[in-house]
Amino acid sequence: MDPELEFELGVPLPGSVLPQDRWTRTALEGPRRPFDWDRVFGRSGPRVVELGCGTGRYLVGSSVARPGHDHLGIDVVERLVREASGRGDRRGLANLRLVTGDAVTWLFEWLTEDSVDEIHVYHPQPYYNPAEKGLRILTPEFLDRMWKVLRRDGLFVLQTDHPPYWRYLLQAASKYFEPEVDSGPWPDAPEGRTRREIISRRKGMPIRRMAARRRPTPLPMEIPRIDFDTRRPR
Ligand SMILES: C[S@@+](CC[C@H](N)C(=O)[O-])C[C@H]1O[C@@H](n2cnc3c(N)ncnc32)[C@H](O)[C@@H]1O
């Protein structure tokens, strides 16, 4: 029998649906502060975190493609996390956990220093309404904390389709990371690594991304507060 595929926006999701007796439980429950990777996954592999993981498309794909890596996805919207964990469960993934929560709380309180190998952030919300700008997660303090939580040689992957936000983030992240910048499709997911990327590509929006290695020491520079043109790009 052909493996059962699932689709999102008409694009196949990575991996295939297994018979129900092989499903797993990827929703994270129970006490978790500080987050104990080895206990949760029952082993000690390289650790990948996605903040604002939405429907989990990237993390599901990475968990399928990299079974030796352990993955943790965090999003504040419970409905999205349920959708993401359903996808992980049906693929029988044991190297993925998904949790409803605030990325800022997780980064500052639940993820310990020097404990993570990769942090991914795809399409953080720019928040167009100036009254909501305090909700933007990628503040100078957040970047500083990411630098601490990442291990030596850790990787920060960031992508956005909002040009003013991109210009700010590139400048700000350079204090802590050495950005390699790209704008083409991902070789592993040409139609988009995430739901938002698929939509943005179809609309022809300018997608920018960086894969940035952690610097051994932050550069001696001040990062300006987030203050970019918040208008929605046309
Ligand atoms: C524009 S969507 C992008 C979702 C996904 N990364 C993608 O590319 O399809 C931004 C996501 O960030 C989540 N988010 C916003 N603020 C957050 C926070 N403080 N903590 C966790 N997730 C947050 C939203 O719920 C939403 O799923």
C-alpha cells in the first residue's frame, strides 16, 4: 500500500502517516522547568528549538530528516500546536516535542544556558499595530539570551518577508552571530519550509534569511531598540 501523504496549502508535508499502532505523543505535558532534554527524549542528541513554530511544518520535516536530532517547538497559539503535534504523532516521531507557551518565558526561564545547538525563527510577527510592538519577541535582550542558551558554534536561523524588520534584525543579530545571508528557496523545501513561507513565496514577497553561527564573544556594539517602519508591505 502507498504511504499516506498529508498536504498543507497543496504542498505535501514531509514524512508519511504511519498505521495508528505506531503513532507517538509529541505534545509536551507535565513539569518542565528547567527543560530536561535528556529525560524527555531518553537520550542525548543535538538539540533544535523553533520559536513560534506555527503548524510545525519545519520541525516535522527536520525531525523526519534528522532522526538523531531532538526537536522542541514552542508557539503561543494552542490550536496551532495541536495541529503540529497531530502531524508529529501520525508520523511516529519520537524526536519531537511541541508545547503551547510563550517563547520569551521559555528562552529566559526554561531553557538553560549552553544547552541548545540550533534555534530557528521563521517569520516572527512584525506586529503592524504600534500598540502591539511590545509583543515583538526579537528584542536586544532576547538576542543576548539566545546567545547564552546556544552552545559554542550553535546556529541561529532566522527568516522574514518584512524588509524593514529584516534590516533591523540583520544589524542586531550581527552582534552575537555571524550571519550568512540568502534569499533563494531552501534546497530541502523549495516551496517553503513553513506555512508562512509558502504563502509569502506565492505572493512574491521578498524573503530574506540568515543562517548565523554564534560568535565566541559578542561584538562590542550597542543594539538599537526595535524601531522600524511598521507599515504592512504591499
Ligand atoms: C507569522 S507566524 C509564523 C509561523 C511559522 N513560523 C511559519 O513560518 O509559518 C508567527 C508565529 O509566532 C507565534 N508567536 C507570536 N508571538 C509568540 C510568542 N511570544 N511565543 C511563541 N509564539 C509566538 C504566533 O502564534 C505564530 O504562530
